Amino acid sequence: MAVGLTVGLAACGGAPAAAPPQKLHVGLSASFARAGGGALWVTDRTGGRLVKVDPAAGRVKAKIAVADEPFGIAYGAGSVWVGARYGASVSRLNARTNRRQARIRVGINPYALAYGSGLVWVTNEASGTVSRISARRNRVTKTIRVGGEPNGIALAFGKVWVADYGRGRLIRISPRRNRVEKAVVVAKADWITAHAGSLWVSSETGKVYRIDPATMATQAVIDVGENPLAGVWIGDELWVPNIDSGTVSVVSPAGNSVVRTISVGSSPIAVASAAGSVWVTSEGDGDLWRLDPAQ
């Protein structure tokens, strides 16, 4: 009955129903994702692999073994940089050949990575530090102590920003001086993105904080789903995965509010954009969801 009604509306010129989301199984888990080098890269933490996906074709091209549960990921300098969640290293892999170029010692339990200007910045959750890696030298050139449990990291507005989950802070680091400049309270801060002149910080409390990067004052607090994590800006909207809700909240900066909520798989922790689609990782079942950004 429902199918017949949908076809009838389309035939009469009514708006067709949205296409159902597509799923691609990538491994035992699907953790973080990053687009780069014409591919979409996904860490399969439980399976111990980095998965290379052709986003246009929607198929897996390669699965590359990475030790100590690959988790955080960055792309830059023609390479994919992957942190070992339960180790103390970052692996550098050639994005074209899929071969490992280097394994670099960092702090304990690296969480998130960010690339910019020939440097890879890594948060080390158990060490309470941030490692700065030179892509030219393939080694750590500076270790910055921040304390707490640093999780998300972002490069924006000429600074390095760290979400300290352990102490509930947003930390600003000077990349020129390699030291902490300022920190403000953000309860259970987990992830950071930058857009529209603001920082957007995911908090495990089920909120996203909009922060002024100049003053570090809170501009707005937005209720999303339970346990939000690694969102990404797509167009002028922030797509936030909610791990414990099994949903994605789409946030508009104009109204500082959620404009729609999309149901996805078990334990979605990261969102990426590639080949005109939105990709959402599902750590609970190892699926990669493909969504229409206009959905």
C-alpha cells in the first residue's frame, strides 16, 4: 500500500520520497573517517586495519593492516596518518601505494590527529600531551603538555585547539611558541570543528558549544543527541554523529539549532564528506553509511 502511494505521487509530479541510505560494510568496526587523495579512509579499530574506499563507486579498494588498533586519522603530504589507539605511535602510509612509510613514536593512547602546513598534531589521551610531528623529518619535534585527557584537535584561526575531556576544557595552543595560551571550561569536551568564524565543540553531555575563538566566550549551546563526537561541516551545516542515540544531528549556524535528525547505524562516531555524499561511520557494526547531503 505504501509503495503504491509513493509511485502515484511521483507520477503526478509530487515530491518523490528520499532515497534510503546506503550501507557499505568495511570491517569489524568503522571508527574515524577522512577524505584525501581521491579516496575515503576509514579506521577499523577492532579489525586492526585502515580501509581505503572508492567514494564514487562506493566500494572497498584495500584493507591495510595497522598495529595496536588504528583510530584517529589525518590526511596530508600525500599520506594517511593513523594513530594507534592502544599503543604509542602514528603510522604514515603512502596514499597511492598503501605502503607504510614510517612509524613514529608519540605519547600513550593517541586519540585524534590534524594536519596543516607540513605538521601533524596528535593528542595523546593517557599522556596528557600533544605531539607535533614534522612530515619532512618523520619524527616528533615538540611535545606540549596540556594535562587532563586530550581528545579532539583542530587547526583554525592561526591556533591549535584541543578538547580536554578529562578536565572539561577547551585549550588554545600557540603553534609558534608551542605552548598553551589559554583554557576555558567546556564540560566533557570531546571534538572541535571550525566554521562561520566560530569553534564548535562537541560535549559528551549531549550538547555542542559555539565558541568565539578570539575571546573563547560561549556564544551558544545547542542540544543534539546523546554522546556527540566527530562532526564535520558540509555546506553551511554541521553534521554531528550521536554515538548513544544512533543518529546524526544536522545543525544550522544561522539559528544555532538542530534542523533535522537522521537515524543511522549502531554507535556512529564520525562523519566525512566525499564524492558528493555524506559518510557516517558505525563503530558498532562496521558499516559505513552513505547519505544524501540534501536529505
